[in-house]
Amino acid sequence: MRTNVPLVLATQHGSLRLLTLNRADKLNAFTPEMLASLAAEIDEAVADAATRVIAVTGSGAKAFAAGNDIERLVSLDGVAAYRDMLAGQRALLSLHDCAKPTIAMVNGYALGGGFELALACDFIVASTNASFAFPEITLNTMPGWGGTQLAVAKMGLACAKRFVLSGNRFTAQECEAFGFIHELASPDKLFEVVQSVAATLAAYDPFAVEMAKRALNRASELPLSAGLDFEAAQYAVNFSSEGARAGLRQFMERKQARRSARSNPAPATP
Ligand code: COA
């Protein structure tokens, strides 16, 4: 019986907030309570000004997350399953839609809902012993937490069909070749690589990152002309921010300094 054990652990590492699914004995399979805790921790991290990047991972050495809890799914009727899918979509897609960059630190099995969680993040950094699958079809079901839509957006229709319709599990190395993994790392270096990816993202103006992420997300949802209009509007909003003015000004100041140095070279030392 688990009492008072947090189902999601939140730790701060500089500007990186790491959220760890904490149900290692069940390979971090999702219960509604764990999903609700994850959603609350995501909201909290998004609201925290000191947090610039959000990462999610699984506890234990074996799994990122082995999907929705099958023991519980068995007892659901159609309406309850529908509501469960909406709750999952809301929680996971909040990582996809939120204003901050998100990283899935995949440390083992990413199956079903676990794979959907990884795909909902902006970047996947995977351990060399990670593996990915949508096993739902082997249970005569299908992904329902955004998996069909996110898989197509992240890896293309042909590759998404390979995952969803075969149920086969693919290694991290194979998935890197499919193009949806940002970086691979050995298990002992995984967090180091995530921190390095996070440091790069955190170094940029958060508003510019937010505007660019929002425009990128709309690309798979809008026809080209509407997407371009949206991009131009995001560009203009960002352009009016102090960060954009400062970034452009600093570039010109550096250029001016180089020009002056070229036209007034320092006298050669005797
Ligand atoms: N739901 C509920 N429990 C799960 C689970 C899931 N999705 N995935 C793993 N578990 C539980 C197992 O039942 C087991 O619990 P127990 O110790 O009480 O029996 C525990 O986690 C450890 O898993 P186990 O199966 O013993 O580990 P394994 O190394 O032999 O196999 C997997 C690992 C991932 C291959 C196997 O657990 C599996 O196929 N899980 C289901 C994955 C899946 O279909 N996900 C999509 C769900 S829609």
C-alpha cells in the first residue's frame, strides 16, 4: 500500500525542472492519480519564473513509463475510457503546448502512454538501452493519449503506421535513425546530456523561445497560408519585445566594434 509517496517527484537543477514518474515497481505505468500529479507538476513548473526548461523521466533503471495501467483499463467501460483518454491528452499535450521547452529523458521502456509522453515533449534524449513501442494493437486497442497524431507529426505517416499497426518495439538506435530522437547517451551520461541540451535552450530569451515554439506547433495543424500568417504575427509580437531589440542591437554593436578594430588596427608592438 503506497501512502504519502509522491507519484511524481520534482527536483530543481538550476533553471531545469526535472519531473520523475515515481512508480518503478510497476515500470511507471500511469494511474489517474499519477497523471493528475504530473499535470499539476507541469502547471507548477510552467508558472515558476526560475524554471526555463522542463524535463520528464521515469524512476528505476528499467522504464521511462510502460504506459497506461492495464490492470485498471480492464475495468473501464467505453465512457470511462473516453474520459481517461481526454485526461491523458490534456496532461501530456500540456508539455507540447506550454510556453517552455520540454525534454523527455527516456531511460528505458517508453511504451504506449509512455511513448506518447515522450512524443509530447519538444526533445527526446534517450539512453542507449531505451526502447519505444505502441503495444496497444497487441491488446486489440490503440493509442489514445495523442499518440496517433503526435507520431505522425514527429516521424511521418509511414513510420507512425509502422509503430501503431505493428506494435513492434524499436531500439533507441533504430529510433534515432527514424529521426525523432534528439540525442542518444549512455545510461550513466543521460542526465548530463539532458542538462547540456537544457543549458543551450535556457541561454536564449524565453519569450523568443516561446513564440518560436508556438509557431512550430501550429505547422502541423494549419494550412500553409494560415501557418505563415500565424508565423508573421508571432514574429511581430516577439519583435516588439525588449529581448529581440537587445539581441539585434548587440549583434550590431559587435559588428561595429569589429569594423572599428579593422579600420584602426592597434599599433604593432616593437
Ligand atoms: N500496466 C500495469 N502494470 C504494468 C504495466 C502496465 N502497462 N507494465 C508493467 N506493469 C507491471 C507488471 O505487471 C509487473 O507488476 P507485478 O510485479 O505486480 O507483476 C511490473 O510492472 C514489472 O513488469 P514485468 O512485466 O514483470 O517486467 P518485464 O521486464 O518482465 O516486462 C514489459 C516488461 C514492459 C515488457 C512488460 O511489463 C509489458 O509488456 N508491459 C505492458 C506494456 C504495455 O502494453 N503498455 C501499453 C499499455 S496500454
